[in-house]
Amino acid sequence: MQLLELLQNNMSAALIVFGLLGLCVGSFLNVVIHRMPLMMFYSWRQECSEFMSQQPDITPEQSAVLAQAVANDTPTTLSRPASRCPHCAHKIKWYENIPLVSWLALRGRCSECQASIGVRYPVVELVTALLSALVIYHFGVSATGLSALILVWTLIALTGIDFDTQLLPDRLTFPLAGLGLAVNSQGWFVSPTQSIWGLLLGFLSLWIVVKVFYLITKKHGMGQGDFKLLAVLGAWLGPMMLPLIILLSSLLGSIVGIILMKKQGESKPFAFGPYIAVAGIIALLYGADIINWYLGMYA
């Protein structure tokens, strides 16, 4: 309690503590970004094997081959197996896994085989640290601030996963939506009623657009994970922030999409979830200021 009171009364100390905490959390988020899709694929393959084995048109021999293929998969969790270099299987020691510091000390290379370590790892750690400090600066060391940290950290993980796989795992979005409803049962960000309507309208707004788009073009323009992510942000921030989030994410997505199209020479599907997540973080921190500034232009 004394530490909490100290941080509440000393913003400089709070920013340092939560910045360092953000570095550590960012290191863990790198693990989540890499391993959660592997965990999902492993689970899906098991479920598919069990489902196919029950189908009448699948022979026992075919089912056995499929079961054997799945049995050869390596189970993956967030803690196991231990982190290793993907090139030489060198087991990463604890002092090689210090957030940001180890990457700089190793000059971005494996200590054993000198293979390059992706720059994304320190970037995720640094971004998480900076955003953690910014959230605490904005909300203070309070229940609201700590819950906002959970939202931002999860959005960072979802951003990385969507960039890599174009997936937004339900095992992250569903609990985050439920937590949004829970924290707003206390009115920390918006009222309970606004939270419920934010969740519903967040999902339906994109769902309706995509369904209309499909009826016209017979093409799927967006994944269902994007609906759920916008519903999450609606549950946390309420329906009044949804237009701003949609506008900002569309603007960011359009800019990046144009750049990619010019670079690749053709239009290809790309993850839209990261832009919704970035827009959500902006709305969390500065949404009210942006809306008030916009409305003030016409006052």
C-alpha cells in the first residue's frame, strides 16, 4: 500500500516504474504474439482429427494417418518449450532475454550462430513501455489506469498476431470484451448502458457493412475478428467513440493499403485489425479531446 501511495503521489516515479513494467510486459507479449497462433493451430488440428474420425465416409486407415500426423505435432504453450533460436536451436539464457537490453548487447544477433534477431522484438517492448507510461500519465495510478493498461497490452498482442497471421484470437477478444463490460459496471470509462450498447453497435456496424458488401460484390471484404475487436472497443469506450475509431482506422488502413499496393503492384488482402487497435488506443487516450475539438469548430 505504501508503494501504491508513493506512486500515486509521485508521477515521475510512477512513469519510471510502469515504463519498466511495460518493458517486461512487452517481452511477454512477444511470446504471446509468436506462440498463441501455434497453440491455436495445434488445437484446431486436434479438433479436426477428432471430427474427421467420426465421419462415415472416412475409413479407419485414413483416420489413423490423420491421427498420426496430429500426434507428431509438438504441443506449445506460453511457457513451453523453452525459448530457442529458430536457426540453431540454441537455448536462450535468462541474461539473453532481458527486455531491450539483451537485444542491444547482442547487437540483434543470436549469441551462438549469429543469425539475425528480428527488430520487432525490441520495438514491441519499447512501444509497450512508452504506451504504459502514457496510460499512467493520462489516467494516473488508479483502477481506471490499471484496467486501461490491460486493454492496451492486449491490443498490442492482437496487433502483432493479426500482422503475422491475419487472425484475431477469440481467446483474447472475448475475455477483453467481458472485462470491458465488467469495468464499466463501475462506470470507470462509460456507463454500464453505454458499454452494452457500445459492444452491440461495435459488432453490428462492421457486420452490416460487410454483409451489404458481400451482397453487392459476392466477396468477403473483412474478417469476423474485426467485428469482434470493434465490439471490444465499444464495450470499453462506449458507442460515442465508435465513429471516431472507424474513421481513424479507415484512414490509417487506406494510407497503408495504398502504399502496399504501389510497392507490390497489386492489391492483396491485409490485416485491418491493427488499425482498429491503433485507433482504439488513440480514442482511449485522446478521443474526448478530439471530439471536443471537432465539435468546437462548429460552435
